[in-house]
Amino acid sequence: MGGKPAALAAWLWLLLGAFSAVVAAPVPGPRVHVFFANYKNEQDLSHSIRSHMLRQQLPQDALAYTVLNMGTEDTNRMEGIAGMHTGGKTVSIIDFDDYPANAVGGSVLPYMLQRVNELTTGAITVISDSDVFMLHDAWDVYLEELMDIGYSLASINPRGETINGPSSVFADTPEWNWLAYKSVLWSGAIRADAILREFTAQHLVDWGHWFKYHSKENNLGTIYLWPGLRLAFPGKSAVIVGFNTPFAVHCFYGSRTRNEKNLGSEEMKWVMSHEEKLRLYRMAVKPAITHSLEALDEFALKA
């Protein structure tokens, strides 16, 4: 007689434990978490985010979008960006000022990378400059396929073939302006102090060189690069990257159309005109016409 209540109690205890385990199971995070860096460049930023959203193919709740905001010039536009959403989730905007007061321009990047590393919830983490526009349909699926076959990092490499011709400095080198990595492999490495220490000790040139160096030294896997295909407009700074079809376009000097006076004459000639910039915006948010360079050419002429 005493055995049955004991057995029942044990069974109930196991059932309760199983139920508790189900209830306590963590909610899975997004498969891809995209971070955008912004410093007073909200017009480019809004088109960059929109171009990524328009061309994503994974289920909407499989992606998350976050802006690390280091300064806002257009408050109204930033409020509009905060209202953009995918899968019911709005874009998160986080004010970022956790870096030394004397850090300006590119010297802020190690601290930004560390903050991204602290915030990411995705199996794949993407870092995008505000003036990079996505042109490849299903870019998110593309990334997952690359990581599944062994790549640990994927990046654009527009300066491997630069606006001035081939570059030995940036040849076969990832560039942080659009870069994706397998979070679990890189999470322990991306700390500002470690990045700065290795960068200085190895006399590296650019932050992308640190990713290349650290990956090689620590056997983190193969790096996948989208090379520069050609300029979006003759003689101007926007570079289309990809292989047979465009993957993205990076607008070097993308924010400079509003502060040209700060550029030297040599740089000035690469700055896009206002009309060229508007054409690029329209190009960035038209998924149907960006599957080939020929289609981009035709659109650029008619835009």
C-alpha cells in the first residue's frame, strides 16, 4: 500500500521538474543581430537600415537591429528610425559615449566594437557603417550559409581594388565598415584593451587589419571577402562590392556632402553630388533592380 503513494509522489515530482525546466527555458535570441554606427548621419542611416530590412529573407523575428548613436544632427529623422520595425520589433537606439574624451574618428572603433560585443544577442553579429547600403536579396541567409560551411568572419573589401587602382595595403583584408562574425568564436577577443594592445604591438594600419591578424594568430577560421567590383558613379567614392552580382555599396566620404569644407582638394573630387546621393538612395531601396551591375547602371542613368 505504501509503495503506490510514494511512486505517485515521485512521478509528480519528476513532472513538476520537467514543467519547471520548460517554463525556465531561455527564449532563443535572434539569429542575426545587426549594429549600425551613427554620428550625425541620419539620412544615410535610415536608408542603410531600410535596405537591409527590405532584403532580409529569414523570418522577421530572426533579426534584430540596433543603432549605436554617437551624435544626432536630425532629431526628427532619428525618431523616424526608432519607429522602423521588423517582425513587430522596432530598431533599438542606444546612446554610445563610453570611450575616452580624446578618441575621435576611427580611434573610437575599438570601444564601439567592445560595446557591440557586450550587447549582441545573435548567433551572427553584423557591424555596418551608416553609409553602407545592402543590395543583395537574402543577404542574411547568405551569411548563415557562409558560417555553416566554416567561415568565421565575412566582410566587404572595397579597397582591395580601390578608386585609385589595386591596393597592397588593403588587399585580402576585411574592412569594418560592413563586417559579420560568428559571435561565439569572437566574443572573447573583442575587448578594447586587447584590440589596442595587438594593434599597437603589430603596427597595424587599419582596424580591419586587426581582425585579419587576430583570426590568423588564433586559428579562428577562414575569412570571406566581397571585393570591390566598380564605382557606383564614375570618378566618385561609392564602391559596389560583390562577385557576379552586387552585394552592397559603401559610400566612402558618404557623410561629407554636408561638410565639404573640411576636405582637402584631393578628397573633394571623390565626394558625390547631392543628385548622385539621391540616386544612390533610390537605388538602395529598390530590390527589384539590383540583381546585376547592368540593372544598376540603367537605374543610375534614369534615376
